[in-house]
Amino acid sequence: MGRNPYRVVVHKDLRVPMPDGVLLLADRYIPIGVSAPPTILIRSPYGRRGLFGYAYGRAFARQGFQVILQSCRGGFGSGGEASPLDEQDDGLATVEWMRAQPWYGGSFAMHGPSYLGHAQWAIAPYAGPDLKAMATQVTASQFRDAAYVGGSFALEATLSWSTLTAMMNGPLAGAAVFFAPRRTQRAVLSGRPLGELDRLAAGRSLPFFQEVLTHHADPSVPFWKKRDFSATVGEVDAAVTMTGGWYDVFLPWQLKDYAAMRAAGRQPYLTIGPWHHADVRHGRIANLDALAWFRAHLLGDTTGLRASPVRVFVTGAGEWRDYRDWPVPGMRQVRWHLQQGRALAPANPAQSGPDRYRYNPARPTPVVGGPTLLGNSAPRDNRRLEARSDVLAYTGEALGEDTDLIGPVTAEVYLRSSTEHTDLVVRVCDVHPDGTSLNVCEGVRRLVPGTPATDDEGVRRVEVELWPIAHRFKRGHRVRVQIASGAYPRLARNLGTGEPLGTGHRAVPADQEVFHDPAHPSAIVLPHLPP
């Protein structure tokens, strides 16, 4: 990772007492010959030995930091019952314990991706002035909105993570990351009610999965309030660097955290690459970013920091670019309207009738590519999906020049449905000259009675927030927008009945009409960046 590595000694299984008497275990990685080194605290539910210990413990200790790598409650020798995402009390107690140790040097940082990053946000506003820096990757201060993306239910991600963590303390712990997605796939293809899928995937009822199903409709319940740290992101005084991926399930909410810090006058750093959530490629870059960040804010060595706070990889162009902020200065939002004849263009739509399709929950519209938790989210050819009768595809003319779209993406679709309960899925694709249609970004909005409201003709104006992008549509390529009402199994089927999420089983097809006329100008709003 860097310069003149130190030899490292490891003190294993340190017992860290919690206020309720539970003991959590931690390993301490110590660089030999360094007096009172700054500490890096890493709290994880995924173990602390093997590759994990090497990549997070030994790697940073070799660079002159001491590392506390702690197993969260209920796993890998730590006592108590696991309470996923409820990490504030244990995290703050760990900081107090750390401060009381004779080896503590007076300052610390926190590091880690996904759950480990969420555990950082849980305590960051309250950890005290000796918390100098944070390095977070593919994570956010709250996971609720990613579990219920657009009001829908992120079935595949929630079930696969619940299954993964259930397996990690069992005989298949070492291979859990491989088996959990397979078992999840088998379960979601069974057609059983959602509340039964954990038993099919993990062999037993999983309390966290059942809680997420139960509390789908209400973000204010205690279960979610104690796991949502987004309201205090702007209060964090520590210097924060964020690493994310264009195909990561948490990216939209990671960028909301960035925006919250900017609104509070902070200057976090942000790096977004062409990665998915479990992508091993971002691990080394994230560690190098964290190392430079910790040297700057714990040791006063700023030589490793880049000049521009924001660095993004532009897909389609295959290049990294540096900017001073996000959204990128100079970006302008352009409406591309759905047109008659399944066309797409910035021009206002002409008078025309709606396009129609039927969504049948018994044969749900599948998903091809896009953000997943444990799988590979690389873009894939969507032509077979676009040929289905339950998918509408609107395609622009071949572009006369390279077109860079960098920033947030939203859609505004005028929809009339035969059922008050339905989903609207919107996806943007890059159509190559040979016809290949690669997904770039997507979003979903779940509709319930009265939200959004209908007009006198039963038409709803539906706003959808898609994943942000940094993508070049090359000269000769075309922009395509898909409209559908399912993305299974990433999203749970909308059965059309409004039955409870966990027990619903009766399916009602939805006959959908998508309007694109002067009174109903359905559009995708794209972030154009001038050359």
C-alpha cells in the first residue's frame, strides 16, 4: 500500500465490555516501533481474520496506524444477539473503552464499506473531537430507502443479505458469499409469498428479514428510527471521504449524504467508479484513498490528496475525471420526451394516443443487469427484455456527436392504470450501432391509492428518481428509455391488490397506459454536460 512498511504484531480477542454486560471481541494490529500511533476503528459483522484481517488490519498497521478490528454483537465470538444495523450504542461504548486504554494515542479514524460504513455514520456525530477522519465505501447513513427503493421492496438484496449473515456463523461460513445468492435465487423463483422465502433460502425464519417485511409501510416505526442516521450527517465534524460505484445499490443515498455534508458547509471527498457493490476491484482503490486521507487528517501529511474533491469514472468514455463538486458544475438538465411511434427526442411531443401494455404479476417482468448486492451488476444487453409485450422502449435518433451525461437522472411519466396498486420502472439504455442495448441506470416508483393523485381522467403524473450517471453516449449511439412495471427478482412483484407485503398472494394484472402528448409530456430528464 505504501512506503517503508512496519512489522506488525496482533493481539487477538480483546474483550470489550458493553453497558449491558455483553463482551464484544476485537483484534488489535500494532505497528512495531511506532510511539502512540493513531487508531483506525473498524466494526464488522463479517469476521476479523483471514483476508479480512489482512486487508483491513495488517495493511493499515504496516503503514504506521494501529487498528482495532471488532466483531459486532452476536457474531464471530462476540456475545449477545445480533441486531442488524443497530450499532450506535455498541459503537459509542467501544470508543469509550478505546479511550481508556493506555495504548490509545489521542486520535482515531474509522474505515470500511457497506455495513461497516453504516456503523461509522451511527456514531460519527457523537464520537467526540478525537474522531478526525472517516473513509466510507459503498454505503449510506440509512439503508431503509435502499430496502424499499422507490417505495417498492428490494427483495433480492434484502433476502440475500439476510441469508448471507445467517450462514456466516454456520458450517458454510467460508463459502456463504457464494451460496447465499444461489439459495436466494432458488427461493425467489418458488413463487411463494415473501414471508416464506427466508425459510426456503436459509432453512429457518430470519428475524431481520421478517422485520423489514413487517415495517415496509411506515418509516417512523422505532425499528427504522434507531437505524436511520441521515438526519445527523451534517453534524459530523470529522473529515469524510466516500467511495461509491455506479452500479452499487446504495449510491443514490450515499450521494444524499454527500449533499447533506455540503449543505452543512463541509467538504467531503467523493470517488465513484464503474463498480458494483461486491466488486473486488474497488477494494484496493478504496484502501489507497483511505490511506491518503488518514495520513492527511491524522498525521498532517497532505501530499497524497488530490486537488479536486470529486473524481468520477465516465462509463462509455472509459476515463476518470476530476471536478470540484457534485452535481458537476455546468451540468444542465434536458427533458427528452417520449414521442409517438416509440421515439424519444428533446422536442415537445405531438398530439398522439397513449401506448399500452399489461403487467401480469404471475409472469413478472424480469430484470437484466443493474444494481445488485452480491451479484455482478455489469451492464448487459437488454434486447430480449425490450422485446417483451410488458415493456415499452422509446429510442432516440443516432447522436451526431459524443454526448456526456453526468449527474442526477429523473423521469416524469403520465400513467393510467387499471389498478391503484402498481409499480413504474424506468430504465435508460445505451443503444450501440449494432443494436446492442446496454442498461445505464434505472429507478422505480411504487404507486398506492391517492399517491400520486389521479386527474379527472384517472391519469397520474409519476415522478421517478433513477440512479445517477456519468456516461458518454458516443457518436452514432442512441438513447433509449424503457417503461415497465416489474424488475423481478430485484424488486418484489407488485401483486396489484395492496395486500400486506409478507403474506400477499392474490395477483391482479395491471393494464397500463403511458401518455405522451402536449397535455401529458412524459419525459426522462438527463444531465447534459457541455463539451
